[in-house]
Amino acid sequence: MKITVIGTGYVGLTSGVMFAELNHEVTCVDKDENKIKSLLYGKVPFFEPGLDGLVQKHLAKNLKFTASLSSVVTSKAIMIAVGTPPAEDGSLDLKFVLEAVNQIIPYMERYKVIIMKSTVPVGTSKIIEKCLLNGGVKRKNFDVVANPEFLREGSAILDSFHPDRIVIGSNSQQAIDITRSLYQYIECPVLITSNEAAEMIKYASNAFLAAKISFVNELAGICEQYQVDINEVARGIGYDSRIGPHFLKAGAGYGGSCLPKDLRGLLHLADKAGKKSRLLKAVDEVNANQPSTIVEKLEKLLGPLQDKKIAVWGLAFKPNTDDMRFAPAISVIEILLQKQALVSAFDPVAMENARRLLPPAVTMAVNMYEAARGCDALVIMTEWDLFASANIKKLKELLKKPIVVDGRNIFSPAEMKFIGFKYLGVGR
Ligand code: NAD
């Protein structure tokens, strides 16, 4: 099938590549011409393991990249995967979605399915429908499908080919059939719902995952008071099939482009409907406070931070990505700078994005050991394998003081103590 995917970010590009692998004829469109130029050379402009290889495999065959929307004319399905950043009031900003919808209007002479891949608030399908009708598109020429994405950055390819479920929200059988056939070789449960339920499923999934993390972080704080290891507790509760083992890692809090904004998006929806959600608000508050708890641990071990030099290992919001959106490391570094500490930072892949986001006062080190050299303490903010396999004896020699605050619990407290570190993790 011919499909145009609008937006070649983490979601759009991964989806485009997956559809190409499933033998569809795919055109990926982005308004960022630099992104398109890079993709035409077979180079993915962000870090996502495995994506480069698949782009190169299909490039100039059944996968095209362009900044022009003309392929919409001959496409049966138009997938919108543009960003939906948070607005000031906590809602999701639909400006890129509506921009894309308005841009396809001139090409809507024949029937097409508009598939919303971006995460959007409940009611967005109706807004898109109205927008197309107001733009003069005949009702018989389109259906809008809500088809949320659940992939995780860092394992986007695996998640796309092996999703837990595919959700197709539509009341049009024709649109459902076309969307289903796009995914025809993917084996997983397929849920057909209303547009609104599909939109809500995405919000609800992310809010629930965020709640699991905030729950375990809150519990970690209690465990610390009773000398209980949160990892043992998480393992113990995770075996309960009603709870499950995932998203129970205590740490510096969640970040990224999805959980924080989608949770707040749902909170905003609840507020708008006059339904105050105390639970969702608490989830957000617990998470927002995690970076401060990391700095408090540092002060506990090191004393006042003014003029102290602190190494930060890990800047991306999680390993295997260069995405810095809402990364807890940014908040920790901001607090450290407010307290007039000096910061030396390193991340294996997010340095370029970090340079754009962090104040120039932060020293960007060439590797993890250089970041630690001469520092009064080390804080770990991303659980990269590289850090977990670091030579900790060498680390101890490089640090001015053997102090480590492990915001991702990657080291064993007993081993760190044995080597002579003053070490604090989260909930251990
Ligand atoms: P992104 O910021 O990485 O990419 C969005 C792309 O859309 C950018 O390249 C931008 O240039 C392009 N774009 C914006 N307006 C455009 C237009 N009018 N025409 C053409 N291109 C346009 O975003 P992302 O992380 O891929 O997220 C996309 C959506 O998917 C969001 O709604 C997000 O919440 C959702 N989502 C993201 C993830 C994730 O892990 N990143 C997972 C599930 C769902």
C-alpha cells in the first residue's frame, strides 16, 4: 500500500521504516530539510539503535524521503507523526498536527485514511475532521483513525515489530480495514475502539507507567528510613502477576518526551472537565521532586556544594537514546548550578543535544573518566551499560573524594563500600 508518513522523528521514522520492511511503499515527509538531507544519505539524524541499517536497506527502493507533500495524492493512508509538545497550561499543543492537516488539504481529491500516530488529547480526531471539512475536503474523501504509538526510544525497532497490542480507533470499517492491512504481518492483539477511546488509551497507558515509577520512588524514600533495599522489594512485588515486574526501578525519576507531558495532558483534560485528579497530581509532584532528593543525598555526603566540582554521568533521559527532553539530569544540573557547584558532565551519545540545552558553565567532558577527574563527587543520572561496567577502582583514583550518588542504582552498595566509596543510591 502507498503510505505517506508526516514527521520523521523517533516515531514517524521508525513507523516508516517498519512499513517499508512490511513491503509497503512509503514516503516519509518532514519540514526540516536538514533532516531530509541527512536521511537521503542514509543517516538517521538522532540516535536509535538499528534504525540506520533499516533506512539504508530500503532507501531508494520502497522508502523515500522528501520535504514535499505531493506523495499524499497517490497515498491511500496518511500517517501523522509530528510532535505534540506541552503547552504552557499543561495541555498538548496541536499546532504541528493542525499544520500538517491543513497542508494535506490540497491533495485530498480522493478517499484517504488520515491516521493519527502522534499522542493527542481525547477529541482530536473530531478536531481534525472539522479542520478538513472547513478546508473544503468532501466528507466521503476521508476518515480519521486514532492509532497511538507505544514504542520506547532505545528499543523502537523491536517495539514496532513486536508491539504488545495495536489500537485502531475508528467508526469506519473501510478505515479500520486499511489501517489493519498496514500492520498485516505484525502478530499481536488488535483492539478496535472508538477514536476517543484510542486517544484515551495512550494517555492512560503513560499515566499508569508514570504512576508505577512514582510509586516505587515514594516507596524507596520509606525504605531508606527502615534500611530496606527497594530493589528487593520491587522484585518481591513484581512477581505478583497483578503488579508485574516492569517500571518498578527506583531512581532519579522519569523524563523523556512522553511520560511527563502525557501525564500532564491527562491532568489538564481532567481539570478541563471539572474532575480534579489528586492521584495524577501526586504522581507528577513525586517525580518533579526526585532531582532534589538526589542533590540532598549529595549534600548529605559532601556538605555545602558551593565551589564543589561535581561530575555527572548520564544526560539523556534514559540509556540508548540521545533524547534530552525532560531529562532529570537537566534538573539536577540546574540545582547544582543554583547552589554554585561546578559541573563536569558526560553522556555516551547525548553530548550534542546536551550542549544545546545546558548552560555554557557546564564542562562537557570527552569521556566518563575525564568527567570525574578531580571532582569532589560523582552523580549518576542515566543507567548506561558503559557506566555500569566502569573501572570503579580507577574512578576512585580520579575523584578528589570517593563520593558517589547513584541516581539509577547501577552499582552494588556493598562493593562500593568495600572499595572505600561513600555511596548512596535510591532506596538502598
Ligand atoms: P519528534 O520531535 O522526534 O519528531 C517530530 C517531527 O515532526 C520533527 O522532525 C518535525 O520536524 C516534524 N514536523 C513537525 N511539523 C511538521 C509538518 N507540518 N510537516 C512535516 N513535518 C513536521 O517527535 P517524536 O518523538 O517522534 O513524537 C511524535 C509523536 O509521537 C508525539 O506526539 C509523541 O508524543 C508521540 N510518541 C512519541 C514516542 C517517543 O518515544 N518519542 C513514543 C510514543 C508516542
